[in-house]
Amino acid sequence: MKKQTYYNYPFESDANICNNISDLAVNCAGVVDKTVDVDHRSVRRDYYLMYVTEGKMNIEFSKNSCTISEGQLLIIEPGTTYHYCLAGESRVNYLWIHFTGKNAGGCLEKFKLETNRIYTPGVHHCFNEYWTRLFEEFVRCDEYFDDVSAAIFTEITAALSRFIYAQPDKKDFVKSVTYIHQNFGSPLSVGTLAAMESLSEPHYRACFRRSMGMSPVEYITDVRIRAAVRLLESTDKKLSEISKLCGYNDVYYFIRTFKKKTGVTPGKYRSVSIRGNNWQIFFS
């Protein structure tokens, strides 16, 4: 990202505050994109989050001297004297936020982020989008700024924590699981789902079960039958219609699957629901 700076106050010096009234507040944010003249020494009353996306810097804080490099994160605690400068002649690009609030420390604790410690979440382009959204709120600067900027900052810290503490043998399967929920009424191929996650089908099946606690086919069935339950409760559609809407072209196979999954047939479930009785469905 190109160099840019935004403040929630008329003057830069006004943004160096400790806010003990708001739960969480973003004072200022920006991007540093330089090849020379990176040499800064300061002590501030708010927290300072630095996320390096390119290059590296030498930094001193809390009597520590180290190098923060591409893909690394540092959050400097309020009241900490720090000094950083360009390491060698390399280019440096980093995203930064100054934040405060009576619950700022609690936010960091929730997402397992300690101050004055270097983490390595890696370089991820999604953070450019987060910072862009934050910058847009500074430009708007309306009555919703405090709430929205705090929400975006929370997203940023959550995302950083996920990358830092990601388990190497566990995927989140966001792409394929989202696709299942959006397309459960259509034919679904495990091979297609595996390709979305850039995995072979056998590896996808194994990883999916380890991550989700069930096979991909079992998950698809679960989503389809839950959708059928909602349709049985809220519509008067025929079972053949519901069957097709939930991805089953064979209504008899749908009925068998529904009963195996819930313990009752779709017709029995609907008849009990129509009478206004409480019916608890147990998904096996």
C-alpha cells in the first residue's frame, strides 16, 4: 500500500491520548512506504500496532533490541520508549494503528496478543482491505466513526490472531463450506469442493473430517436436512418440492435420509409441527 496517514483529531499531536472513557478507540492509522529516512524515536500514551508487509527495521523498546521483518507484528505498550530505523538499505512498508480505550488491553488479551512482543502472522493481502476500510471511516468521520473503526480494529486483531495461532494440520474450509451452504439444493461433488481448497480429494476428505468432525458427505446431508426441517415448518410445499429444493431428486431417498438423520419421517414431523406441538429433532 502507498504511504498515507489519517487522524481522528485536527492536529497530529492531539491524537496522542489515553482514552479511559470509550471501550476501544482508534486515534490514528496509516501506511509507511519508504526506502530512506525511516528513523523515529518516541513514547506515546496509546498503544502502537505495527505490521510489516515488506522489508525490515531495527527497533529498540523496553530495553530490547531486535529486528522486525516482513510478515511480523509488534504492539508497543503505552508509556514505552521506542526507537526504530531502517535496517540496511532495504525498502520498508508497514501498516500501523494507534489505539486506546479502557478495554484496549482486554481486547488484546482476548485475542492472545501480548504487548512488546514480536509475532509472525505472515504477509496476507486481506490486511490491505482491512486498513482500506479503516481509512474510509476516517474520511467519512461521521457520528458512527467510533463504533465502526473499533469494530474494524477488532476484526484486524482477530485476523492477526488466527494467522498467528493457526494449526498447520487444520484448515478452516471457508470456501468449500460456504459453497455448500449456498448450493445445497444443487448436485455437490466432493472433488469440486476439494479443488476449491487446493487439495486432492482424499486429502480433503481426511482434513475435513479432522477439522469438522464429520465427512464432507455427512456435512452436506446435515445442511440439506436442516433446510428441509425449516421448509416443513414454514411452508406448505409438497414433499417432492422440498426434496428437490434440498438437493434430492428422488423423494423416496429424501424420506429415508430424513428419517435416518432425525428419527422421524418428513410427513410425521410436519404433522406434529402443524398441531403446534414441540418436536425436538436430534441430528445424529
